[in-house]
Amino acid sequence: MIQDENSSFSKKVKVVFCETLPGALHQKFSWACPLGPMLIFYFFALVLFFAFRIALCINYFDRVSEVKHYLLIFPLGVQIDTLILSYLLLPVFLFLLLLPEQAVKKWGWMIGSYCAFLTAVILFCEIATFPFMAEFDTRPDRLFIEHIVQVREVFGMVLKGYGMTVLIGIPGLLLVSGVVGIFFQKLLATNGHSSYLRKSLLFIVFSPLLLMGTRSGFRDRPANITDFAFSKSHLANQLALNTTYSLAYDYLSQKREEKGMGKGYGTMVPSEIVSRVQKVALIPEEACTDPSIPFLHFQRSPFSEEHPRNLVIILEESLGAEYVGCLGGLPLTPNIDRLSGTGLLFTRLYATGTRTVRAIEALLSGFLPTPGKSIVKLGLARRNFFTIAELLRRKGYSTEFIYGGDGHFDNMSVFFTGNGFQKIYDEKDFEHPVFKGNWGVSDEDLFTKANQIFKSHGDTPFFALILTTSNHDPFEFPDGRIELYEQPKMTRHNAMKYADYAVGRFFEMAPKEPYYTNTVFFIVADHSTRLSGEDLIPIEKFRVPGLIIGPYLTPGVYEKITSQVDMLPTLMDLIGISAEYPHAGRHLLTLPEAVPGRAVMQYGRAHAFMYGDQVVIQQSGNEPLLFTYQEGKLIQAELAPELAKDALAHALLPSYLYYNLLHHLPD
């Protein structure tokens, strides 16, 4: 009986979606025959986009409602939805008008499949927006594209963190898309005969409409993403978009932008770019005498090089300042808090970006951030690109990268082996780890291995980059190590506390070894997490911990604004290296007190240049804006032309150096 009722219900649904509804809609749009199916899909997609936009606005209503004219999100959203749909429906437009009715009916399954595919793409993109925005406070963009190709790590993370969502979501998405495909195939079968005159008239009417749709109105150029930025609120601007458009825009523009990194911000002659950045970095122009390496200059360390000191950079995953107790954050880092009293603590150190590779290019190469991919992932930087490792290798150091995951992730092993790293230790080199998760072995395994490696060097000086992974979604770490900060166990805060535990454990082992007294350690985070904020760039979310521990270093606090790019020359000073090498960083130990601090940040398509309490924000295609940074907020001010030019120079320099092969050591 129940089976009969279920069968009857499914037959009724089939009749409605495959016969009754297509026929009714065909009658409604008979005036546009044979373009009725195209128009029906257009309105169907508008409803999908609108529904998800409403859901996002409800989710973030407490923040969105404070934005002036926030209701503009919806009319602007329709413009953007129409823009992307005008491109996506162009094949349907040509198919319906150029082919005879018999061919349309015979090959209607192709259009049905295409509509099903578009529906699946739209649903996938909009559903993925919710967890992505929770982390980055922006719609999926090039960062999402870069993540999604990392199959093992990212898909493993998704399955462990969102297993039930995936289990329910994928079948649901396929079901909805399948129904849509069948529906439009049936709809095409109801299309009647249209004369060539009617088709010609429809072509004349709808061609300009599609063109206007792609340009979002009467424009002499196609619209771009900055044309829809109606507010100083980054979040509100993002909600006006749809994720299909956001991803398509970034994918298509990424290669173009990489070839002209930052050119959307403006133009400047190379000589002025170089001179302005040199001036801000306090590099005397006369000290740079080699035009083939514009930033090559000699740096003399205030410490003796008679006994070269080792250097260890501990790059902590996602440990933003907001999670570090000694920086006013949550009480998750008792060991780093304790260690901060034994070294030099940087309280206003800012990351250059939102990914680990950004920190790598800044810390190891003194390279400013680009609006495209990090140079770690770009082809021209695979060999003969300046890094600390290459400089120290030439000085007789042993150089190594120690990582608990797969060294090929984010192209790291290729970049490192081509630029001075002699040895890479990754997941395959750990025998019998105490714990292994999605991102590799645990941080305590990582530090145990590092300690063994450092002991093995004997009297040979060494440089090592240690990259941690335990503090990464899905936040896996061994049991019984820490008192949990919260329940359940696998949360971001608990993982951060475990990461701190592993650091503390390392600094219990290392002082017992001979190498310790001759080693400079630098503990720093690559970036923070959950980059949310009301401003165009959430400046405070870029603040990360930085702590130097080592011989001849008086414990203290460095309170001036500084950038990850400044750490390279500062660390070289501390280990006693006097040498000629290129970088755009500042020597923090000798920086005059009267000189304001400086930081540079890349946040998606936006670039920030921070000089003292002034911040110039540049968005591709838009005029720069000046803000003052007060109590964690950006307050708009009148633009200072010279400061804007300095900001532009910092945005354009990476492209100039990278594409002209100007950032390397002399042969």
C-alpha cells in the first residue's frame, strides 16, 4: 500500500515537472518562442542567486545593517547576476536561434545537460560560500581556486570537517541538477515552429540586450568587479556579488594580472618605483650600484662573524595575534607567553598576506606581496631567486626545510630546492610518528625531528625553516597533551593550544643541546584566521606574533609597526652576517626612533600600505583611498599624493622585479 502511494506520488511529481509545468511555462513565454527556455532559465537562476544572497544577508545581518544604503546589495546583485548569465546563456541563445526546430528537439538533451551543469555550478559555488566566508570574510576567489587543486590535503580536510554536509549535499545537488536538466529538455520539446523572420527579429532585439548584460549597461568597456563596490564595507561589497561571477572573474583575470602584477592600481616608471621603495626602506640610493639587481646592497652586521650563529625560523600555521596571550589575545599560548620574556617580542608585526606562501616569500626573500599568486608558485622564481637559504649556503651553512606534511604542497619543494635549500625533510622522513593527521605528522613529531637534525650538524652552522601544521583545519592532534580550552576536542582554539604545547616542548629539549647557545630562533606566524571586519582590509587580522630568542639579544618589546619583509635583514644582523644581498626590508635594530613603522598587506584584490597610523588602500581599477588607523578602525581621510605614490610603488615593485629577473644574488 505504502509502495503504491510512493509510486503514485513520484508519478505526480514527474507529471508536474516533466509535463504540466513545462507546458504552462511555454504558454507564458510563447511570445519569445523559441527563446522561451533561455528566458526561463535566466529567471530561475536569478531566483537561486537571490535566495542565497538573502541567506547570506540574514547570516551577517548584524554587520550588514550598519552599512549605509545596504539595500543596494540587491539591485547591484541583479546587475551582477545578469552579467554572468549573459555570458553563460550565449550558447543557448545561438543554439535556439540558429538551428532548425527539428535539430533543436533532436539535440535538446545537450541544452538540458548544459542547464543542469550550470545549476550544479551555481549551487556548488553558493553553498561553498558559507564556510569560505566564515574563514576569510570574502566570497570564494583566487584563494579558493588555489586551494581546490590541492586534492589530498583540502579534500581530506573537507571530508573530516564537513563530512555530513558533503554526504547530504552532493546527492542533493545532483538530484536538483538532474531534475532541472530533464525539465529543460522537456521544455525544449514543447517549442513550436518559428519563422525565419521571427528569429531574425528576436536576434535583433536580444543581441543588444545580451551585450548590455555583459557590460552591465551602456559602457565602453566590460564591467569589472570594482564597478560594484558601493560601500567602504568589504563585506557589503562581497554580498552584492555572486560566487559564480567572483570565481570566473578571478580565474580569467589571474593570468593577466600576474603578467602585470598591480598595474590595475596605476602606472609608474621603474626608476621611480625603485627609488621610492628604497627611500621608505632607508636604503641609500648610492649603496645600490648594480642596475641588474636594483636592491642589491651591502649590509654590515653589528655583531662579529667570527663565530657564525645558526638560524631557525619557526613558522606557525594561522597563529594570529588575537590568539596569543602576551599580545592581548586569548589565553591559548602559555609557552610562547613565557618565552616572550626571554627574547625580543614584536607587538605590531603584520603579515603580508593570508597564505603561508606569502609569509615564505616575505621572510625568506624580503619580497613584497603581489596581487596574483605568490612567487613561491610562479615559474620564473623556481631557480636563481634570492632567499636566505642561498645566501647562507654560500657562507658555508647547512640549509634545510623541515615540514610534517607533503613538501610538494604549494610548490614549496620546487621553490626551495632551486633556491638554496640543500635538504628537505617532509612526511616521508618521519619514522614511527606519535600522531599523523590529514596534514601530516603532529607538531611534536616535527620538533623532535628538528632537534635530532640540529644535533647532527656538530660544528657546522645551519639554517632551518620549520613549518607547523597541527593548527590547521580539521585540527587533529594527539590526546592527553593539553587541558582542552573547549569542547569538542577538534576545534581551532584547542589546536592552537596544542601548537603552543609543541613549541614549549621543543624549548625544553633544545637548551639541553650544544647547538642552542649559538642559535637565533625566530617564532612567527604566517597569517591569522577568520579575516573578518567592517573595513576594506581588516588590518588587525594581519597582526601576527614575532619573537626572537638568541645570544647577545637583550629581552624586550619592539612596539613599532613592522612587516614580515623587515625580518630578513634584522635576522641577518643578529646572526652576524655581513654581506651583499637584495631586499626591501628595514634593519629594525638600527631603525631611527623618529622614523614611522611601515607594513604592506595584500588582501585579495586590495593592497594596503601602512605608514605610521596612515593606511593607503588600493583596489584594482579604483582610485586609492587614505585612512587613519585608530583603535582598530580605519577612518577615511584626505588623500596625501606623495604617500599614495609610495603605496603605488610598493604595489608595482614585485611585478617589475619578478618579470625582469631582478631579485637574485650576484653570480
